Amino acid sequence: MLSRTADHLFWMARYTERAENTARMLDVNHQSALLPQSADVALQGWQGLLSISELLPAYTAQHGDVNPAKVLDFMVKDPANPSSIVACLQAARENARAVRGALNTEAWEIQNQTWLEVNRLIASGALESDPAHFFEWVKFRSHLSRGATVGTMLQDEALHFMRLGTFLERADNTARLLDVKFHAAQSDFMGAATAQDQDHDFYHWSAVLLSVSGFETYRKVYRDVITPERVAELLILRADMPRSLHACMKEVLGNLDMLGSSQSGETQRHAGRLLAHLKFARIDEIFTNGLHAYLTQFLERVNDLGARISRDFLVPAAV
């Protein structure tokens, strides 16, 4: 496969996954903002959301103080924000259009229809009238796109590059989400915990789980109260949790092995080491050594892995 074709497929999948991840975080944050809480706590939630995507400087330069309505507009509709839902869906569609011949009819039509429909929804005021319904629609379209590619496309290189993009993006998002949310929790509860703090703690970690569709999974796996350590274990080390770092890296390595060539051995070894660290780690050891340091190192390794994949298989990024 031509490297340019592989590059378009890889980024089509990444942008589709990014749009879904953004919708998930916005949906949970919007729902959490409706709970009884102080204005400062609510504001921290919106600031944290921008921090996850490293967009707080860009937002403040454009809008100044953090305002929920402006954050929604910035993260959903702003075409100048490359991580906004509209920008991601447009980029996914343009990448799909560039390699129309590598996609089957179902996969292409879903990408194209999603782009056309999101513009209609935005113009009709669907975001303002019912944000929750709009975010569910974005998630559904991502599920539909992923299901069509896995369920109808030939299991060849094209599919493997799309799967690589999906799970690299998902791993990056899950790590960022955990890092920011744990930092926020440590900042909020520095003193002796009151009953009100404990209630807020429950909603805080419930929101984290809901953002990755992990609330019911947590209940099924642990059958106990929600604790930060178990949330981290579920989203880092559980191979059977679809959005965990372990599950994502398992998929990344599996697809890399299917694409492997004489020049990609070092990239596969790098991915294998990253997976091995997740497979044999213990959550108590991670917390002892520092969760922030662990997640920061993971993000650095994932970014390095992405650069290696680009060098070995895709169009090299301009320096």
C-alpha cells in the first residue's frame, strides 16, 4: 500500500475517534455541571476539559475567561480549533475522500453523511437545544463508522491502518483523561474529607467512568464502592476494558504485527515493550512511584510510537 494512502486511512480513524472522545468528555462535563456544586468547582471542570486536550492556552487567547457556553462553542463548532468536533469530522471526511478507492461504499457513505449531517445539526441549533442528544449522535456516528469498517471491509492493510489510528488515539485520550482528573481530585481534597467531600468524590470518579462508558463495567468487575485506585486499575491495566491503556496497546501491537516489514522491527519492539509494562504492572506499584509520572511517561512513549509508525509506514510529517 502507498504510504500516502495509509496515512489518510490512519488519520481518518484518528479524527473519528477524537471527535467521539471530545463528545464523551463534553457530555459528561455538561451533565456534571447540572449537579449541586459551587461555581468554582464547576469552573474547574470546564478548565480540566480544556487541559485534557492541551487547549486551555488557545481558548484563553481567543475567549479570555472560561465560560461554559464559550467552551462548548470552542470544542464543538470552532473550525479554527483542530480538536473541535466539527474540525475532526471534516478532517476525517477529507481523509476518507482522498482515498475513496481504498474504502468500501458503506465506510465512505458513513463518513460523508456524518459530515453533511453535523453541519445541518449545528445550523439548526441542535447543540444549544439539547446538548446531550447531540453528543450521543456524535458517539453513535463513530460507533457506526467503526462497525462498518470492521464488519464489512476486507481484513487487509487498509483496515489495520485504521485500527492503528483508532487505538493510538484512544490510548492517548484515556491517559490524558486520567492524568487531569487525578490531578484535579488531589487539588480538591487536600484536607480532612467531610461527608460533602465524599459525595463529590463519588460523582467525580463516576463522571470519569461515564466518560469512557466504564461505570457499569466497574460495578460488574469490582462490585464495591468507587475508589480512585480501582478506577485507575480499570482504565490502565484491565485488558478486558475496551478503553483501557492495556486493551488499546494490545490492539496497536496486534495490528502492527499484521503490517510488519523488514524496516518496522524496532517499532514493533517498542510497542511490545509498552504492552509488556502494562501487562505485568501492579496498580499499587504505579501509585507508589507516582501516577502522574507514570502517565506522563506513557504519553511520551505513545507519541514516540506514533512518530515511529509515521516514519516506517506513513507520509513523514513536515519538520
